[in-house]
Amino acid sequence: MLAHVVRELKRGAAPSPDFHPDNRLEAYGVAAISAERWKGITPEQWTSLNVLAEHGAQAVGAERAPKVARRFLCARVISWDGELAASVFVGFAYEDHYLRVIVRPHVMNPLHPDLRAADGEATASGWSWHRHAWLASAVDMVLMFVRLLNPGKNRRRPELDKQKGPVSLREAYSTRYMDDMLQYDDARRYIEMMQRRIFDSVERFLEDHNVDTGSYGQQTTVILQNSGVINYGEMGSVQNQPGAVGSQMNGQSPPTGGKA
């Protein structure tokens, strides 16, 4: 089913560049684990998690303990020259003759303006830029010798990361809020598009396998028509990482099923 959903997601996803920014859609398997387990992962467990993400729990060498890790499908649209990344994490479970489809949306906001400005300065050229770079390098060399001669004195320590679990650099340097109306609209449209395609492709898969999809169709219709899609608050409150202070991101986990 996961392979079928991936094929359906990638089919004809590119919009007309005359009306929307160019984007690319990616779909791949991931292994979801608790943040508390991250630091204790051994090389062997890392390998088993990768096998789980790529090939599923039935593959040889895959992590199969459901209390340790679960396999999810990540569908992600990257747009606005990489400034906006809208993702949907999808999990499938077959329980008590019902298929359960779990959908969790996640929006990664644009990069912080200070970082974009620094990137522009780093890619600059010319005599003025080289003079500034040489001066900064000379000052760094002086500071290095000062610290060597005075170990332990006036040493600045980096601020500790208070977040639970690993956070990517892309998330760490994202803006906390989205303040662009057009990006807001596109993020909502990407999530809606991927969510609808996922539900539709699952329904077609069930029909191809002679499964009654009456109940499934009714539930997905209600979800698509009435859900907040990304969150149940204002889009501006969606933060760049799940669990951040003040975040209103709610993972949708609707029990949707067709009886087998």
C-alpha cells in the first residue's frame, strides 16, 4: 500500500509555474522513534531503523518492535526556492479488521531573515569583501592566541539546546512564525493536496483488493471538508518544529477504515 500511495503522490504533482511557485514533491519512508531514545541508538539499531524506513517491518534486519519504532510515509513539498517545506507523515495500521490511516501535517517555516542576509554576504565578492574577510581573519587569529595564553578565562560557552530530541539545522534556523499571506495559502494548499491524494489513493487500493470502502469514504469526506488541515488555530501560530513552546500544531490521527 505504501508503494502505491507514493506512486499516486508523485503523479502529476507539478503546478503551472504561471500561477504558483515551482515546487518539488518527495515521498519516502521514515522510522519514527521517541526523542528519548535518540541518544541511545547503537550502530546496529541505526541500521535496523533504516531498513524499517526503506523496506518495512517484514524486511530482514528491520526493527520490528512496535514499542521502539513505527514506519511512516513522509510526503513533502518544497517550494519558494526551498523557503517553505510542507510535509505530511502518514502511518498505516490494520487492526480488528479495520484499516487505520494516521495523518500528521508539519510545516517548516522560511529561514530567518538574518540567516538569509548572512548567506548573501558570504556569497559576495570584490575587493571590499576580501578586505573585510582578511580583517575578520586577523582578529580571529589574535583571539585564538589570547585564548591559548589564558585558558579557561573569558571563554564563552554556547547556549544549551533546551529542546527534547534532535532538531535539524533547517528547523533551528527557521522563523518561528509565517507572516507571508501567499506562503500561508500555498502551505495550506500543499497539505490539502497531499492529504486528499493520500486518502484517494488508499481508497483505490482498497477497491482494487475488493474491500468495502463505504465507511472509509464517509469518514474521509468529513475530514477533508471540516478539518483545519494544518492546525486548529491561526496559521501564523504554526511553528517551525513540533512541540515548540506555544505551538498550536495538532497532529491529525483520524481512525479511517474500510472493513475487510
